[in-house]
Amino acid sequence: MHRNRESVVACVAGWSESRPDAACIVDRNGMITYGEAWREVCRYAAGLREYGVFDGDYVLTECTQDRRFLLLDLACELLGAVFVPLERGCSKERRDTVLSETEAKLLLTEQDAEAACRHETVASFVDRLPRQGIRERTFPVGDTVAEILYTTGTTGLPKGIEITHLANVALAENIIYGVEMRQDNMELIPLPVSHSHGLRCSYANLVNGSAVVLMEGVTPILDFFSVLDRYPVTAMDLSPSAVLILMKLSRGKLSEYRDRFDYVQVGTAKLGTREKDYLRETLTDARLYDFYGSTESGRTCVIDFNRIRKGEGCIGTATKHAHILVTDEKGEEMVSSRDRMGLLAFSGEMNMRGYFKHPELTATVLRNGIVYSGDLGYIDEDGAVFIMGRQGDIINRGGIKIAPEEVEGPARGLEMIDDCACVAMEDDISGQAPALFVVWKKGAEADPVKLRTLLGEKLDKYRMPKEIYEIDHIPHSENGKILRRELRKLLPGKE
Amino acid sequence: MKERVLQVLRDYKSAVDYEKETALISGGIIDSMEWVELIEKLEKAFQVTIPLEQLTAENFNSADAIVALMEELTKNA
């Protein structure tokens, strides 16, 4: 492996010397090798220079979901510029907010756009690339900022998360070691590479000297299978919705490819039980990974759910660079167990540097290099980490702390229940008590009394819902999280 | 047949001019998850299973294309 592993671009340069003919990126236009990719990175860097981009400048780039996007990312790294990805079709309002906050030197978009800085379409930028690439081979220093990833914060406004080069390499290694990635890995990524999940999967393969295959989703489904027929894909990175599409539309064909998959990793949102079972039944021998992490502290835990079944809430064990702590409400480390849960916190090189231009916000989440989450959980005697709920969702029933998932898990296992969600309701005696909203399964008997009896066989008296409410559907966010605040509004006396 | 297809389409997603639109899928008017749901609704309404090789964007880009597909599948059912 190349000796400079302080940045993704340095790793790519290394592979271009030691494995120049190995596949690097595949997209709708075919494949490029590491040798070709490196020459293109140098040309792209020369092109960026012509637009006045230098060390420390910000470059906003709309995702094109092809090699150009990754090459622009690597070219920015090579120049020491800061790459700021924008999702495809990003609204003008969001783009302008990011543009204004970063004071970007250059904006690259898919379509023509008006902007308050120098701007260009990606296609025009590529058309005008100089023949010769830059000749300098100075790689960025690891602890400088490589990119700013914008997510939508709780206020609805975008917030930028600063990620260093070293953090990107650490994130990549969390994945490489987490999935036991082989060097001849070829990973199909049908998820947007402007999003941290898809981007980090790409980095993992580039750091490992492996190949990424970029696609825009898994539909049309025939295109998906045609890519599998054309290239020796050995791994996939899927979202829960991509799994659902494959489950509903592949008509059993995915199982014909089962021998070829080393692993599938799933991310961006929580994978449902049905989708998990589908992958287990279809890709019987493949390793099936669910990663836990956030943009702020990525890829911290991993579990192969085809092999390990530790029960509700288990997110696996810590990845290579992640150290996981359980803390009390003051942030002090504590010894945790199933009966003594605390808040999960993460330290390690993969952590963000902070929220861009928001030191006060950073201080609420990141202290002494540790990212504090609002996830309530514990670590068992084998080192397996469990998440049982979010801090604000915990129900305090007379001092007994109950995670909604402790009630929902057993309820979901009942035949009569299609979906459910548990929230805290006010209670005169114990302060709070669990209230369970249920969606009955079609054709099942809607019988709250029977439900209460069956739940009584699975839950202790503290965790038994005080009230059960019938509802047509459980509200979920775009990434599948239960919108408990919406349900709390439905509680009597809350309208 | 066309009226039934239009009814399924309108019941599923309103405010689209299905008589004129010719890029329902390739133009992103119906996204990938909606496409999956629409396929399920069409299969249920016409009591057919749409084979894998027919799940192309071209077969779903317009009401007329969907009508042609449904006619073919119901004829062979």
C-alpha cells in the first residue's frame, strides 16, 4: 500500500503506481483504471486552477453521480481546496445558503445556474480541461479540512460538518475492516455519492485500491441487472428503499447472483425486518452489514445481521477507529448494562472537526474530541453495543426509564400488529407512562383487550402501555424514523 | 382499458396530465418508490404479474404505453 495514507487522494496516487491497471471507477460511460483516474485527477486539478481555485478555497459541486463528481472531489483534495458536495437537483435556496456561508470560489452544477460566485456546468468544466495535469505531487496534510458535508439540522436550516482528510481515511478504514473488504472488491453504489453514506463507501474502495460502480438508483430494474451482468460486482451498498424495490421488482432474479456477493452494506436509514429477512433469504451466503454512525461520527459500529443475532437494539461492535463510551447526563463515562443505560458517545479519528462557523453548536455535541449522541443504550459483557432509544423519547415512569423500543419490539412481533409506536403520556401517579399507538394488520382481529393480554406475556408491569390507541398509520420521517412528536400531539388533551 | 388505466393512475397520484405526459418515469414525475407502488396497483387492478423484462421505463412513461402493456398481459393471462 502507498505509504502516504493521510488523504484519499494520496491513496489513489499510490494505487496508480502500484496497481495502475486495476479498476477504479465504473459509471454509465464505462470503466477507468487507477492509472487513468490519477491522470484525470491531475487534469481536473489543473482545470480548477484555471478557475482560480487554490489551497483553502471552497468548491461547491452538484452531484452528477458519475466519475466526474469523484474526480472533482479528489482534484480538490490534491489542491488543498475544500470540497462541498451538493445533492443533485438541490434547490436554489439551499445552494445559495451554502454558497453564502462558504463564500465559495467556484460553483459547479449539472444545469446552468445563476450564482453569486464564479460558476460553470460540470460538462463545460470537463470540456475545457487542459491536456496536461498539474505536476506538483504535494498531498494535503491529514488534519486539514477536506470537505464540508451539509445536512439538514433540527431547525430545518442546512448545517455544515467539517471533515478532515485523516477523518475520511479513518472512516474508509472503519468500512474496509468492518466489511473485511478484499482488494479485488467491486462495489455497486446506487446511492447518491453527495450523501455521506455513499461518499464514504466510495472512499473506502478508493483507499483500499478497489472499484466503485456508480448508478442512479436500482430502477429501471433491468439496468440494475445489466450492470451486474457487465461487471464483476462483488458487493453492494443499498438503502432500505433500494432493498424494498429489489424485493418487490426483482422477481426472484437477485438470488441468481447470490454466489457472487461477498457482502451487502445497508445505510442511510433503519432497515425494516421484512427487508432484512429478504436479504437473508436471497443472499444466503453473503455478509449483510448494518453500520451505525452519523455524519458527525461516521461508521462507528457494525453488525453482520446474517450471522449475528443479539436481539432488539443491537448495533454490533465498534469499528477499527471508533471507541464507544456510555456516559451519564453530565457526560461522565459510566459502566452500563441492560438495566443501567446511558448516553452513547464516540471518540476516534473519524470524528468531525466541528460544525462549520458554528462553534457554539459544536460545543454542544463535540467536547475533547468526543462526539456525544442523544442515543440511549448500553454495552454488554461481549462488547456489543445496544441502542434502546433517543434521549428525548425516554419515558420516565416513576423513576424507571423505559425506551419506546422496549415496548414497540414485543408489540411488533405480534401477528395482529402491522406497525406501532410508543410515546410518553402524562400520568398523575408516576409522572409519565407509555402510550402505544397501533396499526392493525389487514384482516387481523382489532382487539385491544387481546393485545393487552398478549403484551402482558412479554412485558413487565412498568413497560405495559397505560393506554392503547388505534391509528391508520404511524408517521415516519423521510429516513424512516418515527415522528413521535406528531403522535404526542394526538394524545388526549394535547390538541 | 384506457379509462381503467387512467383511473388507477389518477387514484394513485393526482395533478398529472396523464393524457399528455410521455415521460412519467424518465422525467421523474413518478419516482422509483412510486413506480413500485404503481406497479403493484396495476397488477392488482388487472390481475396480472408484470414480468421482469417488461419493467422498463418505456413501458410506463405514458398512459398509452401502460395501456399497451396491460392489454398484452391481460390477453396472455
